[in-house]
Amino acid sequence: MEQTAQQSAFKLNYKRTFLIGFAFFGILLLWQVYDLWCPTFLSEMFAKTFYPEYIDLRQINTPEAIAQCGDIIKKVQYPVGIMMAIDNIAALILMPIFGHLSDKTNTKIGKRMPYILIGTFVCAVAFPFIPVLFHFNQLAGVIIMMAIVVLFAMMYRNPAVALMPDITPKPLRSKANGIINIMVYCGGDFATVVVFVFVLSEYLGTAVAKENNAAKGWIAGLYKPHTWAYNNIWAVMGPFLVASVLMLISAIVLFILVKENKIRDEMKDELARGEALSETADKVDDDKPLSKANKIMLFLILGAEFFWFMADNGISTFLNNYVIYGTHSESTNTMILTILGGVGSVAGFALGGIIASKIGRKWTLFGGLGLTLFCYAMWAILTFAIGLPSGSIPVWLYIIWFVKGFGMSLVHVNSFPMVVELCNSKKIGAFTGYYYAASMTAQTITPIALGALLYAPAFDWRFLPVYAGVCIAISLVVFFFVKNVKTTKTTFKKGLEALDAED
């Protein structure tokens, strides 16, 4: 009864949580544009650099030339994967460092805010230079700008993520993380809508010929200008400029409306009560090292996280290339898939914290992994049974993408709270760094691994879901051994009472 009474006192400050989430609206908007377009930028530039004949072949409208262009693009996915990974290597090193530094930082504006503001400003300034340098075919310049964006985004990201658990009691973190992730995916979907307006395939001239409905693939329309976008620098700069401006606005809003030091002082007692209700194998003590049982939980969670990011990031890195070069479809199909996945994710984020409060974080996350594995299995089975789509994306893939988005949202909404649950209040930044070190390691390895497989003659675009499915299956097995810790059912404020948030 005493514990229930204690739990009933917890209420989530929705206003503040949404404001923290607004910061991520900007950062994921930037990442969405980065992940969707940079692999294609690199594919085109590497094809022209390593295979000079590619420039002439793409002007020839014959099936043979089209096939040769496709072979060249498939071969350069290996160096594309390497370049998408090299940026992450530095980030892998820096994220735990920034987390540790922000734990020990003490300024008038907080310990996380200085890193958020500096990282945001540098990213926003550097980001639009990527498409400009691509337009003028400056490969070295594109790579340098990509590296700068990634490095300073990591300076921003770790402290920004740590800000939520800094000021949220442990029992409320899954729910708060769900709200923040809704804002995150709204930012991603907004970026996708922006990118939808600026059609990359039409800038490149790879859009399917609209004037010839009988044409399949690129035939009769290969590298022909269909709209104003063909080779128009504003067609590639537009999404990058929008992302930079909105990222700056989101950080300014966060800085003005979220007073980090003041909120932490106000939440001191509630945070202390939350420590007693954490879902950990052993009690976490501020003055003692992590127990053996909690260490095992941490390593298993991070190990499983590594493999689900191997799957998720492997697909997202090459998705636009899969659509443009694998299915010979317009890049707008990538945007539709991304939007549907985002809608499914928002639904999962809205429900993930609630489900976890009923059955525990482990089984909620485990169910999300199982649902994701089912989606990849169906994608692989249907692809091998029917064949790789050509000229369009089948309806069933849109459905799979929506369901997959829902499944992975159950994973993401609960995984980060499970990690920071294991640490004391003095080490949230460091444990946030561990969480992102696992994900960044996966994001470093998976583009290289999948790019190398695509380079092999026997491995083509049909094997993308097979690769992802194997990674998710391994993650599912590893996570199964995480100890299930379900405390007494947490009672939250409901209705209007739950919205009684203090400013």
C-alpha cells in the first residue's frame, strides 16, 4: 500500500517533455535528410570517379547500357558503405566522451545545454554545404562536410538525450521517451515531406518516364529531365536548408523554455523517490559500483541493441538506393515508405510506455523485435516468390513498412530507459554514451558489411530483408536472456490531473 501510494504521486510533466522532444524534432529532421540523400550522392560520385564510362553509359537509352549502369551502382555500394561508416567511427569515440564531459559540466545554463547549442550551430551551418559540393562534383568536400556534421551532431545528441532522464523519475521514463520519440518521428516525417517535394531521382534524371506508361524501369526515360529539378542545385539544397533552419529554431525554443538547472532542483525529491522503483536486478546505489547482475543486464541489452541497429541502419542506409537503383522507381517511393514507417512508429511510441507499465519493458521490447522479424521475413519471402519490384513499389511493402515501424518503436521507446535505469543520477550522461556507443558501433559496421555483400555478384538487392532479418533474429535471442524485472504496477495520474504540469 505504501509503495502504491508513493507511485500514485508520480505525474509526467507533458509540457516540458514535449519541449525536450522538440529539440529532437530538429535533429532527426537533419538525420532523415542525411540518411536518405547522402548515400545516393556518394553512389553517383563514386560511380563517376571509379568508372568514368558511367558518365557516357547513362546517356545511352538501351537495355544494355541500363544494365551496365545498374552493375556499376551496385559495385560502388561497398565504398559508399565505408564512407557512411567512417563518419560514425569518430562519433563512436566522441559520444561517450561528450556524455562523460556533460556529466561533469556545471554552467549557469546547465550541464547539457552548452553542448546542445554549440553542436546545433555548427551542424546547421555545415549541413547545406553537402549538396552544394555534390552539385559541383567535389567528392573530397562532400566527405569532409559529412564528417563535420556527424561529429558535431554527436556533441549535440548525447547531452540532448541525457536531458530527459536528468529531470524525469525512473518509472516515467518509458512514457516520457514515447512522447519524445513522437516528436522525433514527427520531425523525421516532416523532413520526408520536404524531401518528397524535391525529387532526387528527377535531379539525377533517373525518374521513370511519365510520358511512356508502357515503359518498365528506366527504359525510354533514363537520365532525361522530366521537371525543373533536373540538375537544378535548388532541388538538392532545399531539404538541407529547411533542415538547418528548423534545427536552429528547435534548439532556440529548448534553450528559452527549458531552464535545466531550475528544473533539476525542483525535481530533486521526485527523482529520489523514482530511484526506489527502478526495474533493475539489484538496487542502484550512488556510492557503489554497478552490481554483477546489473552489469550482465547492461551487456545483454547493449548486445541486443547492437544487432537491431545492424538491421535497422543497414536498411535505412541503402533504402533510397534500393528504390532508385534496385526497383528503378522514383525516389518519392522512399519518402512514402519512410512516412508510413514514421506513422507506425508514432502509434507505437504512443502505446509503448503504456504497454510497458502493464507487462514490463522486457516483454514489450521483445514483442517489438518479434513483430519486426516477422515483417522482414514476409518482405524476403514475397520478394523471392514474386520477384524484385520494377518501376513501382507493391502495396504489400507499404503495409510491411508501417507494421515494422510500429514494432521497432516498441523497441526504441523502452531500450534507452532500460539502460539509464541501471545507473545512478551522477552517470546518466556516461550511460547514455554506452547506449549510443552500441548503436554507433552497429552503424559503423553495417554499411560496410552490407555494402560488401552487395558488391558480391550473387548478392543483389533482394537480400536486404534477409540480412536485416538475420540481425534481428540474433538480437531477439540475446535479449531473451535479459532478466525480467517488473516492479509493482505503476499508477499514473490520469485525465486532466495528468496534465497538471508545473511550469
